[in-house]
Amino acid sequence: MPWLMCHGGMFDGFDTEQIDVGDATINLRHGGQGPPLLLLHGHPQTHITWHRVAPRLAEHFTLVIPDLRGHGASVGPADPETAEYSNRAMADDMVEVMAELGYDSYRLAGHDRGGRVAYRYTLDHPDRISQLATLDIVPTLEMAERMDYRLARRMFHWLFLAQPHPLPETVITADPDYYVDHMVGRWLGSDGVIDPDAMDAYRRAFRDERVVRAACEDYRAGLSVDLDHDRTSRDAGATIDVPMLAIWGAEGTLPFDPLTIWETWAPSVRGRPIDCGHFVMEEAPAETAEALISFFQ
């Protein structure tokens, strides 16, 4: 992956590594000092999305910052089945990654799709996660059950990307730069706040057809197998039984109070909005970093 070596200045002092987890190879950065903290990115981005908060977090934690399977420079299954991009499958990748790095228990934070992987990770592997933070999401099942025509218009990409292969892939690969610019732009609180080098990295990733396929399978899983997993957990009365922080952009993607929803899933949750759009780590890095440091310490 030639673009792997780009933007190294964003992660000065971090090492880059690829870890084979069986049916995927996970690309990651790691560095810092202190207890381990795993950071998961969302759509349509890569691990680069953490570049503005990583230096501050690295003063307190040893950070592991991967690309999810099939995204960025990570490689997923060839010609995948949708279930291979479920939140559960991507969480299982991270179990293997962290074990390979020598960590059995750690803190976890995820934004957007990475937040969905993160809460499923915590439900499936509660002994491994000591604290959980989610950024600008509520559980996938809760979003799906609230999907009236207003929310469907606001979150059209959920329905578009979940269409059968190869419809959305064909549309996106016709002009991947436009797709990335449009999706990032529609969720920003203010124009022009994303680092140009970061935007270049996101565009380059989506010029790779395998990344587009992975993104679409992720959303196909989101409206199928992920809902089954969430429903099974909810019906069984399973909860997130570690301390949890939910933060979200006041001008982000959620048209309702996330904390009220999370309180039904996590008995020990607290949280608040941040004055920005969806990309809290890039739009409000100082406030986001301080919120995470305060919580995880």
C-alpha cells in the first residue's frame, strides 16, 4: 500500500505494523505511554481520523489505532460475505490484534462505525474492556427502529450502501473523490476544518475498489446481521457493564438525545454534546481529547 507511508508527520513517534488475524490483515499505528487504549475509526475514514487527538492522548495512554478490516490499508476477505463485515467480526479482529500486542484488558473508544464495533466488542468480550467511549452514535438497532422518512433522508447512506452488490459500489467508484467529499461535507459543523492531508488520505483509500466493497458490506451487515446481534443482546437483557462515556457533536448526525438511549443499554453511562459536527476528533480535538482523558483516567 504505497499511501501507507504518507502523512507520517501526523503520527510522529508512532510505529506502523500489520497483524494477520486469519481472514484479514490489520494495519495499525501504535505509540504513547501508559495503559493501553484502542481507538476505532468510522466512515468514510481511516485511522488517520485520530491524528489530532493522538498526540495528547499518547501522553497518558499507549495507543493502538487500526484501520478496520478492508478499510484504509487493512485487507479484508476477498469477495466477502456480508457477515464477514459485521460489527462482531470486526470486533473479533481487534481481540486478535490486542492479544498479539500483548494486551488482555484495555480501554476502548470508537467513532461512527468504529463506535458500533466498540459497543459490540464490549457486549461480546466484557472481560477485555475496562472502559468504553462512543463518539456520535447510538446502537445500530436503535437507529434502525427510529428510521422514519426524516431520519432516512438525513442518513440516506445507510439505505444506499446496504443495497445489493454491485449497485452502490458501481456508483461510488465512478467518482470516489466526490463521494468522500460529499459525505464528509454534509456532516461537518463548519466547512474547511478537516486537515487537507487527512482528506487526501480518505480520498485515496476510496479510490481502491476493495475499500468501497468493504464499506458497503459494513453497511449491509448494519441492516441485517448486526441488527440480529443487537436484538439478541437486548432481548436477553445484556448490558454494557463497564463505565461508559457517550459524547456527540451538537450539530452531528443524531436528531435525538443519545444519552437517554444509551442509558437503556449501559447502567454506568455518562456523556454530553460537544459544540461541533459529526467528526468530533477532527473538529474539536482539544475538547474531545480532554473528555477522553478525564474519563479514561
